[in-house]
Amino acid sequence: MSWLSSLFARPSEIKKAVFVQWFVQIAVIFACIATAVPGINESHYLTKAKHALDSSFAPGDLFLESGDSHLTATYLAGILSLVLPLEMVAWFGRLICWGFLSWAWIHFCRSLKIPALLAPFALASWIFAVHYGHWAGEWAVGGFEGKSLAYPCVLLGLAAAVEKRWKNAWIWLAIAVIWHPLVGGWAGLSLVLVWLFFPGSPSALAQWPWILAAFFISLLGVLPALSGIQGSDPSGVADQVHVFFRLDHHQRPTTLA
């Protein structure tokens, strides 16, 4: 049983303490990474999301009409853009992502038996480690995009694995793939290696229904990504611009100092 479902059986004081921790962690995230909109990716992905549901917005743009590798996140932002200006979509989406991450972090810290008072400091340390320790930069926590929704799912999957709830772990990582195929995919592959070589892990025979279910769930993220590699730009011009000019530091490491 997850901590959220068991929360209703706890005293009201503990419920308040969990809410305070959740709120403090959101404040930590805001203090660490909040910037004016649009953020580093929001200027591209949110406009792409708006164009996906409203073709009259910036028609003929090379990037906006190229293939889409994060279809679920695109449609979530696109639906919001039909009723809100893009600036509000960015902030509303950020609050969703940050609230989800804070909730996942509470669960993750509990699985590792990290005291609640230390959890916000651990969160700040993780944010700085990811931002400054990654060789090409990373935004596991940042603006409103697929990664910001995938990483909380990864944390929940890792927490479930630590607690030996492997069935839940596979499902959470599959949901991470839906939001961002690379984030969920690499995390899933890493957890598979742990499962294969960690003593006491359940057998494949006991896990196969859940692994199969996770496989089919993950297809909701994998298939759009595969179909979007070329998309409506068979010449690959948009992909060239995306990799070699817009995100060369991220996808072309030979440009790193």
C-alpha cells in the first residue's frame, strides 16, 4: 500500500506534517530553478504543443511541423493552450510538475528511510548535482515539458523497487516512458540490470504479467517517438537543425569544451 493511501489512517498531525514537507519541497524547487517564462525548452515545446492542436498558429514553421517525440506531453500542453495563453500554460504546467515531483520525492525518501527534515536538503542537493554534475547539462527539474513529468515517475518506480514492490516499479517506469521515452527507457534499462543481478529479486515467472503490461504501456511513448523520427520532414532538415544547432550541447557532445 502506498504512503498516500495509508495517509488516511494516520493522525491528522502527521497528515499536516506531510503536507508541510510537500509544500516546503515545492518552495525548494522554485528557489533552485524557477526562471521567467519561457524556460530553456518551453519556447520550443509549448509552441509546438499549441501548433499541434491549432494549425493556424505559426503555420509553415519548420520545427513546429516536424516529428514529435513526446506526444503525450505535447497534447497535455496543447489542450491547456486552447484555453490559456502560453505564459499561463508554462506556469500551470510547472506547478503540476513540481507538485508531482515533491510528492514522488517524499515517497522516494521514505523508501530510503531518509528523515523528513532532511528530505528538502536532499532534494536541493540532487537538483544541483544533476544540473552541475551532468556532463552536458540536464533539466530533470525545470520548465513544463515531458522530462519534468517523467522523472517523478522514475522516482516512484525506484522507490517501489527499493521496497521490493517490483510490480509497481515496472508500471511507474512504463508511465515514465509515456512522458519521455529516453528518460523512462534508460531508467527502465538500469532497473532491469538491478533486477537481474540483485540477490533476492523475484523471478521472471512471477513478474511476467506486470513486465508484459509495462511493455504495452510503454508503447504509448515509444511508437510516437519512432514514427516522429522523420515525421513530416522526410529530408531531415528539422532534425539537423534540432541536433546540430538548437541543442548541439545536449545531443552533440563533440561541441563541449
